[in-house]
Amino acid sequence: MSEALDPREATYVGRRTDGTIIKRPMSPHLQAYDMLQMSSATSITHRITGGAWAVGTLVFVWWLAALAAGPESFANVQWFLSSFLGILFLFGLTAVAWYHTLNGIRHLNWDAGRGFDLPTMYRSGRAVVIGTGVMTVLTWFIGIIAW
């Protein structure tokens, strides 16, 4: 009796130029790329911060809906956002917003055809990371002083 193969296995089968059959890797990115390279790390982080930014937008919608629903609902949201976990979330969301914005500017620069050489790519990647830290702390510093 033959064993039934997973139909997805068919997509991993390929042929070399000499005709021999080979099995393609399931996740070539995990084998081919070094995740600690500046380009890989900033790309992955940009995608993660995009998802986190979407979650932050949902929390903002929750805040707006609570504001429209009345004082009791708004007080509940304000209680959560002013708790330790809420402050930590808002601080992280500030970092997410700055990272995604600064790396987005970096991508716009690439769209214009500039900054692809390796030294410039590493320099701009470090600038995004450092800029994120500085702007996050500066935003909270100004926010606390103004409050």
C-alpha cells in the first residue's frame, strides 16, 4: 500500500538543469538570508511595525467610540490607557509610529533611486534605529512637560 503524499509537497519538487529531481526548501528565506543584516532586520521590523500600527489604530477607534458612547465608557478606556500596561502600550506605539515613519522616508528615498549602496544602506538603517529612539523619548518628554 502506498503512502498518500501531501499535495503541497508537489510545489517543492523541482528539476536541475541536467534533469535530476530535487526538493526545494520550504522556507528559503530562513536558509538564505542572515536575519541580523541591516537590510533584513529593518525590512522585517518595518512589516512588524506596520501590523502594530494597525493594532494601535484599532485602539484609537476604541477610544473614539468610547468618547462617543458616554462618560462611563470613556472613563474605562482612559483607565486602561493610564494604567502601567496602557502607558507601556502607548510608549511602544510611539516607537512604532516613529520607526515606521522614518523607515518609510528611507523607502521613499530608495523609490527615488538613492541609497542602495551598502555603506549608505547601513548608515540610513542605523539612522532610522537611532532616530526612533531619540524621537520616541523626545515625544514623551515634550508630552509630559506639556501635560
